[in-house]
Amino acid sequence: MQEPAWTSCFSRCLLLLLIAAPASFFTPTGGELRPCQKKDFYFQYTECDSTGSRWRVAIPLDPGSCSDLPPPTRGTDCSFSCQAGMFLEMSTQQCTPCAAGSYSLGSGLRFDQWDAIPVGFTNLASFLDLGPNGEDVQSCNSSSWTPQGMYLESNRDECTVSLVYVVHLEKQGSVSFTYQYPDNNILFEFYVQNEQCQEMAQADDQKWIRVTSNGDWETHTVSLKSGTNILYWRTTGILVGGKMVKPVLLRNIQIEGVAYTSECFPCRPGWFSSMPGSSSCQPCPSNTYSVKGSSSCTPCPEHLYSLEGWAECKVRPPCSESDYFQIHTACDGEGKTQVLYRWVEPKICVENITGAAELPATGQREPCPPCNPGYYNSNDSTCSPCPPGTHSDGTYACAKCPAGTEPVLGYEYKWWNVLPANMKTSCLNVGNSKCDDMNGWEVAGDHIRSGAGSSDNNYLILSLHVPGFKVPASLSGMTGGEFGRISFVFETLCSADCELYFMMDVNTKSTTVVESWEGSKERQLFSHSMTRNASVTYTWAFQRTNHALDVRRYVGDVAKIYSVSVTNVVDGVASACRACALVPQNSHRAGSSCVPCPAGFYIDRNTNRCQECPPNTHLAGRHTYGEDACIACGPGSVSNKEHSRCFSDCSFTLTENNRTLTFDLSPMSDIVSLTVGPSFTSKGTKYLHLFNVSLCGHEGRRAAVCTDNVTDVSTKEDRGDMAQFVNSVDSFICQSTIIPTDGRGFRMVISSQSVSLADTFMGATVEAVLGGVSAEPGLFPDNSRNVPDINFFYRSTQVTASCDQGRSSVIIVRCNPEKSERGEISVPSSCPAGTCDGCTFHFLWESASACPRCTPDDYHRIEGACKGGIQETLFMWNEPKLCIKGVSLPPPSSSPCEVIALWLKMGLGGGAFVAVLLVSLTFYFWKKNKRLEYKYCRLVMSANKECELPAADSCGLTEGEEPDDDVVYAQKPSLLGKLRAIANKVH
């Protein structure tokens, strides 16, 4: 490889000293020197002066060995250079064609041989870890750009490694390089500095390199100014989650603008140039080789072989099962197919030696599989698409759709006898961009499988082009944003580090990886929705290993796709018919033609007319036939007027214990950002998780946006809606990985790997589970307040390799009067990334706004003492206060009061009652005593007859008294006395 056509400052100074020094300076003392011959010196130009002039001087190869060097002569103009394929012959100062077997760029440099790092290139690793005692541990010493023969490979770890090259240009020029950049988990930037190490001004699309499709090579060109230019190719891996990144590959670095080329450069081994004046060399074909500087290639001996660009031949190995593959022939006129076996090209093995495998015999002729849905079997045993307005399941002739129905258009491939016309297959080799015309994928009856390829690190490509999408009339009432959906069933059988990629290229502008699967995967279904109406190419790429292997060791590792289905395709075919809405009855048109329903309308099963969905329901799924297509919104949510989605209006009502709690969460409706971390990868790379959260969205529209500010940088003509589509996601909750500026040398914060965590709102409830998603309240501290938590549930239905049901998110909204109305959001301490399983994300949002609105039940009344005839009444909040806004405390009130206290009044009343009672009892007992006195008197009078007791003063009754004949004895009478009393009563 050539060296740069400029010298360092030290070399130029030495050159000027050699020019100015007298010849005697090189003359050894005590002898005469022989005159110098042409072989004793070479010519070199001096540094250009301020007028753009320079001198040609002779430089001795061995100073002091000869004398009489040619005198300096005026050289060519500093901006002079030869055309490509020529060099400047210094003795004549004329442009001369390069000889066969060599090449020249004229005023440029080219680096295309990567058996070793070329002279002038430097690797700089710039990340250090601190050891346990604070000492520097150079963990990136082994990280570097690695030569792989045909290309240069970047590091695969988290270290920041720069490939540096310094070039001096005498005039404005450029640098261009061909690269592969398939993985946006590694940051790849190219920038230029001047000799003062100041970075040149560059646009983002010049500095940050675009991601390429797997196996594709792209060229990047940047203009350079005259003078010294320091070129940097820098990569940094982002190994969040532990997944190894795909390296960046570089080849064919070409620099234009050097002053001149004074020699031609020989072709490298394995390459040749047959004509004089060549500007490049070509690789030798297979089974030939060449040495350095060859003008032709030499065929390999019969028992040896070589691949394209090889510098030597190798012994042909015995054939094995890895050297052939099977294919299925297309259906013949009799509707038969059979299995054939073919050698992998180029064939390098020998089959006619002991122990070598032979090509298996052709299989038996078998009936062809049926046509795919939407196709019919024509007379020539080929499958043809059904005409518009008709349908077929592939086994019967195409039939027209009945009145009141429309065809279900799309692609559905489940039988693989021939590759469909809108699908293509190819093979891309990492080194030379081709696989010698090998098919990347082969049809195999009930599936299509990855092909053999020429080496294990080839990308085996299968692509499907979809010209656009059209939502049918029967689905026009849906406004959920899904224009179409692709679904496919696949499996991988691998013994090495294989990987299957599924990618999409929208409007042929930028290819992005939708999902990838590593290693063996069981048969499974993957589905992806298209949210914008655009032309798209879906691509499957299978690679058996990403290591630079020039062999076929893992040819048995395969990927199989059993079926592919795409809905709502513009030029699709129909396998069935779907009921559609008819013209309204009051219309003047015919009643059997299909019409689109307005947004939010379903098709009534009885009348086939458009009918609006009931309130607070939304059209869900992928059909609008029947009222069951209108799904009720979840708890705590309402539908928009188009019935396209349900959303929370940031209010919530709860009834418990005969009390209604009303929550106003509108102060929490603005987007809030949460940065979690820092976290560190195994190499010590610092990264953060950024969450943008929109609790209620904006009338159902997802308001939180996360953007990748580096990866997938589009060129200027690609910017606009496409850049927004590729580089950002909108959601209720989205996440980005952030690499801060500190510690990595970046001059800007890197935001990448943006994903949506919440596309739809499921509902808000105090229950811990909704729709199969659990709030997991145990992940957060217990709620110590007497206000229940409100759980907001979200779901993102886009499935991933690790989340077959998609991602989901839960926000626990908790009343905390100590927080502001906007509040604070956090993630579980046990799951610092917000998720414990990678699929369900949990958040706790504490806010004063999460407390219910105040009601009269939240305060109590306090009456003051009577002072000066005035009594004051106060109202106080119940403590602790767990409400906000709502009703206010009533103002204090006062009212007049009497001097005698109530207790005194009650005491006086009670005393009067007791006095009256005592008087009544006294009168009663006095009267009773009178009766007793009368009776006693009568008793005494009756007793005087025998005892002669003194007579009473009087036995008369006073007025009002009644006589009482009862006998009362003063003392217990004797038996004789009792008899006498009885006898008296008889008389």
C-alpha cells in the first residue's frame, strides 16, 4: 500500500538543510568521491513557498557515498497532479502511464488491502476503568479496528476506539469510504480535525453515519480543505442488555487532493491490472491466483482451487453433505414436482475419491402443493391471481363476491412451489457483496428455507415488496391507525451463533431492523402493524455466523418461514369476501353497492347499514361487522367522538362506604420526564434510562415522544416526515437509553434505542389487576393513608422476541398531600430500570392532586364558649387532611347566647319539680294519717268494753272523710279476741 505523498515538519526541515548544505558537507576527509549515478539518489520536491512554487532537489540514498548531485531545478506548480492511471516521473517531471500490474489514482490515495493496518493509520482506545484501589485499569487495551483481509472490522465492545489517519492536501479534496453499519447499538461517527486539533464544521448527516441493511455496502463522502486533515473513524458500542453488537466494516478508503503521485503502486496479491495506465486492479477469478504486481492471473492446478481474489491455491477437500443442497422444481404440465440436489457453487470439493459424498439421486415426482389463497390453478399447471372482485382459497376456481360483500385483499403465502413474483432472494457476502449468483432462500413445498450460500457469514436475503395499503370500505369506520399488518410463522435450527433479522424499508429511504432472533427458535408467529400508508419492502436476512469464516461449516443451520400474510394490500388478491355496508335506504343509488362507513360506525348485521357505536365504546380488533366490534372502554375511561380509542379525561370517581370520592388529576396531565440511573455495563459505560410519561395523553392522542438523535441519520433529501417516522416514537409512556457527555468524550448527549411502552389506555381502577396486567403494589412502599391508590393500565401490542404479548405499563397514582400538585414519579427500588421482567413496567406517581376533592365530610364543627353574650362557631379540617380543592371551609360564625347557663336552667327546673313533689307527698301522708287515727279510735272504743280503757276525745269523722269498718289492732289479737270481732260483725 502506498504511503502519503507528504512529509512531516521534521522531514521538510531536514530536506531544506540538505539543499542548503555544500557538497563538501558529505565528503569524508582525506579522499575524492565518485560522481553520483541515477541509482544513488532520488528526486524530491521542496515545500511550496508563498507564491505556490517549489524546487526539485536530488536526495542521496547514502549521504557521503558520491558527489556531484544534480543541481536544484524549478519544479511543477504546487497544484499540479497527474490523471488517474499516471504518475509524475521526477527526472523529466512529466506524467507517465503506470505499467501493467500497477495502478495510480493520480492525485489520490486508496486503501483497499486489509491484511494488516496500513502504514499511517493509528488505533486509539479512549476508555479507562478505575480499579478497586482507584488505580487506572486499561480495560480497552485490546480493543481496536481489526484487519480482516477484504475489510477492516471495528471493535464489538463498549470501548470507544478511533481509527486515525493524517493527510496533507495541497488543494481542496475529499475522502470517501465504503462501509457496512448494520447495528444501531453501536455509534459510528466520522469527523475531521485540522493540525491544531480543532474539529472542522460538519453537518450531522456528514458526521453521523447512516445505518445500512445487513450485507449492504454504502459509500460516504466528505469534502476536505487544503492543508493538514486528521481523519477519525470512531465507534462506541452500547451493550445495554448484554447483547453483542454487530461491528462496523470499512473498505476502500480513498482520499483525493494530494499534491502528486511520484510512483505507481503494484497490485496486491490475488489482483491484477492487464493494461498500462490503470487506475485500479481487479480480483483474479475463481481457480486462479496472482502474486504482487501481476498483470495476469495464473490458473490453479487441477487438484487445487481458489476463490475470487485469492493469492494462492488450496487443495480440494473431499465432498461432504455440506457441499450440496436441495431444491424443489416448479410444477410441470402434469402438476408434478420433485426434489433435486445441486452442488454449492463454486464447487471446491472432489467427489470421485474414497470417502467423498456423492450427489443424491433426484427424488420421486410428487403432486404439486395447491395454489396459495387468492390464486387459481390455470390449465398449464401454474397458479395465477384471481381477477379483481373475485376470490379463491387456492383449491377452486375464482368466484365473484356476493352482493353486499367485498373481497379481502392482501397477500397470503403458505405453499412454496415457486417464489411469488413480488418476492426476491439474494445472497450477500460480507467481503465482496455477492455470493456467486447463489439463491439466498429456496422453496421447499410447505415452507421456504435459507439457502446454502458460499460461506457461513453470508447474509441470505428474502424480500417482499408491498406497493401500498388500502383500508377496505368495511373497515373505514376504524381510525385506530393500522393500515395493514404483516404476520409470518418461522423457526430457526442452529448449532452456531446464527441470527434472523426482520427489517422494513419504507419508501426506499431507510432500512430499519424491526426485530431479530438469535440462535434456535421454536416455530412461532410474529406480527407487525403498519401505521402509515406507504410503499414498504419487508426483508428477512439470515446469517449463520457473524465471524469472518471463509468456510461452509454450518451449512446445516437453517431458517424456515412457513407462511407470510399481509393485509389490506393495494394490488392484493382475495381468499374470501367480507360483508360491507350498503347504501342507505333513503339514497337514490342502488342498494347493493358497498359504501364506506363514517369513523366510529359499525355494520349492522341485520340491515348491513352503518350504525354508530354506543357511547364510551371503541372499534377494536380488525373488523367492523356487528355491534360486538364496538368494545366497551375500560373503567375510568371514555371514548373520543370517532370511537377510535378510549382515554382518561384525568378525572376519577370512586364510591366506597356510602361515600363518593372525586379526583381531579388535570394538574398531572402534562408530560413528565423521569431519568433513572446511572447504570453501568460490564465495561463501565455509563447510561441512563429516560422515561417520558403522559398520564392522560391529549384526548386519546399519545403525547409522550422519545427520539433517537444519532442513529438512522437521514440525508438531507430524506428528511421530513420520514425522519420523524424512523427516529422517534410517540406513546403514553416511552423509553430512551441516554449516554451522557461525561466519561465518553462525546460532545452531545446520545439518545438511542427509543421504544414505546404504552400505545393504548386500558383503564383506571383501584383494583390491582386489569386485563391480565397486574399493578404489583408490593414493589412500592405500602400506602399508609386512608385514600386508595388509582392504577392506570396501558398496553403496547407490538410483540417482541422476549415479550410475545407485547409490553405493558402500570402507573400507580397515590395521594400524598406533602407533594406538589404535579407530584413526583418513581420506579421500584428493586427494579431500577422500571421493569423486573423486561415486559411490564411499573411507576409510582405521588401527588397532592391524587387526593380526592374535599367534601363537607372532610371537616368538623367546633363551638366556642359564651363570652359577653356571644358564642363563636369554627370549622376545622379532619386531620390528617387527605383532600384537595373541592368545597372550602365555611367561615367562622357567631350568635348571641343568655347569661344563665343551660345547666343552671336545668338545675332550677329540677329543684322546683322536687319541691312540688315533696308537698304532694306531705299532703298524701297527712291524709293517710287521719284515716289511721280514725281507725285507731274505733278500735279503742270497741276495746273499752272489756279493758275499760279511757274513752277517746272524739271518734267523729271530719267533713270529707269516709267511714272505714276495717278493724285495726294495735297489737296482735288473741284467738278469743278474733272470734269476738267476728261475732260483732255478724250482729
